[in-house]
Amino acid sequence: MKSETIVVLGAGVIGLDVALALAEKGLAKYTTIIAEHLPGDTSVNYTSPWAGANFSAISSSDEKALRWDKIGYKYLLRLAAQNGTRAFVQETPSTEYWDDMPSQEKLNSMADYLKDFCIIPKTDLPEGVAFGVTFTTVTLNAPMHIGYLIEKLHLDYGIQVIRKKIPDIQSAFLSQDTQLVFNCTGNGARVLPGVQDSKCFPTRGQVVLARAGHVGRNVMRHGKDYETYIIPRPGSNGNVILGGFMQKGVSTHDTFKEQTESILSRTKALLPDLDSPMTEPLAVFAGLRPSREGGARVAMEEIALNFGKRKGTVVHNYGAGGTGFQAGYGMAIEAVQIAEGVLQSILHSSEGTRARL
């Protein structure tokens, strides 16, 4: 068995979490990551570095999303406790508000596992807010965290990493040895030949990076057609991410002055501590969340290959929208579970080869 027996296509947080889940099952030596962009790069087509990022109630209320959130939260909480400094992950007090009452399914799920979960009395809610909670969230320094992941996968686990842009999904099967491909291409799934998922669309966000070392809590307000948030960035010398926008189907990476002004106005209203000489805007960024109608796709299929007159197995894992950092590990666990039969065959074949030797 060779290192390209399993290929993970994409090195955003979704692909890196899949590679981590494979490594944790003892499959690192069979695994190669292929990606056009890697941690440390910046591109409109590489979403993960632009993320806030945190664990929040931004996800939908369907059963899959709630399950992925729960797995992801517990994983991130463990990571913060065991290796938070190196991983750029930390526990952070959080307050979240909704302009409209969230679903009971979401509230029941959150209350079941979130640390320090508490409903805010109606008398303490800001004007226009229908519901609010406090809990302990997990915040991440997005670009540094994916850098930590790729380093851990390559140096600690020995996973091969190849920078390469492939022309179609069939080309992710690098050789006759490749048996399984995890398709973690995010927005690329909309246009990648062999996938071309018409349900995929970008959701544009714009954020302000600011220095505000006096801010030590996560605050979010979920509106009918907007999201406002303040997210401290671990290991960044007191920086915070201020947002934001959720513009479905908008694909420009340009930033706009009026949107920056809207973000600063809304975040200061949400957290008056920001209205201080100690708050210093540093930069403005825009990113394209990889969204999908009906939610993320985690599914397995067989495809015809361009060589060898055989079929190959693909596990699709994309479309997380703005929840990649919080749900990514849960999605990865499910993606790997779906492929359990193929993975067991790989392990057994390898054991048989060693026995013959």
C-alpha cells in the first residue's frame, strides 16, 4: 500500500479535519493531501483563512448539523484544554442574541452539551432581541489554526502534502493504487468537472480585523438578514474579528467602505466596550463561505475513472457554509465512517502484504 491509496482533495479546514480523522484511525501512511492552496496562502478561492472563527449557533437546526456541532464542540473543547496554545484555540465567554426566537430543537441540543449554558432573562435583553443565552464557546485564530493542522498532519503523522490543481475529480485518483478520494473542495465543488454540484453557492462575508485587547468575550446577534459578531482571536496580541455580512450568491472579494462602517457601527452598539480609543481597526477582508442548498453534503459514490477501466470511490464532504471550523471535525468523523468498508479493506490488504513479506 502506498501513501496515495487515500487522497484528501482540499486543504481548507474541512479537508484537514478529514486527514486528521484518518490519521487518528492509523491511516496516515496511506494518505496524501492534494490542494491548489495550502495554509499560509491567501486567495478568494481559499476560504478558511478568512474565517472568524468560533463555535456559535449560526448553524441550521436539522439533525445532521446539530450532530456535527456537538461532536465539533467537544473536540474543540478538548483541544483547547490539551493543546490550546499550539493549536490557537481557547475557551471564551460568549453571549448570543436572536431577533427571532430560535427553534426549540436547536435550544434543546445546545442546552444538552454547551458548557455553562444559561438563558438570559427577558428583562436583560437589548431592545429588539427576542432571546439570548450565555455559555462558554471556543474561539480560533483561523489562519494559524489551519497552519497548526497541516504541520501536525505532515510532521507528526507523516502525511504527504502535494500542491496541485487538478482538472477534474477523476484526476484526484493519482495512480492505480488510489482507492478512495475525499472531496473537500468547498466552493470548488460547484465547478469541478465530475462533481459540478449546482446546489453549491458562495455566501460572501466582510469582516474588520481590529486590535482590541480589552475585549475578552465573544458576542453575536443573529438577525433576519444579517449577522453581527465580535470574536476574539487567540494568540494574536489582542486582535478581534468584527462582522459581518451573509450575502448569498455574491462572489466578489472586494471590500466596501459602507459595509466597514456598518460593521463598526453594529458591533459598537452590540458591545459598547468597543467604542474606545483602545479599539484600532487594522484591516478589512472579504471571504466566500462555501454554502449549499439543503446543507452540507457528506455522501459516498462510485465514479468511472479515466484509466484502468475501473471505478473509484469518492466521499464528498463540502458545503459547510460558515460552520466549517465548528462542524468540520464532526463532518470528518461521519465522512470517514461512511467509508469504513473501503478503509477496512485497505488495512486488511496492507496486513496481508506484510504477512506475505
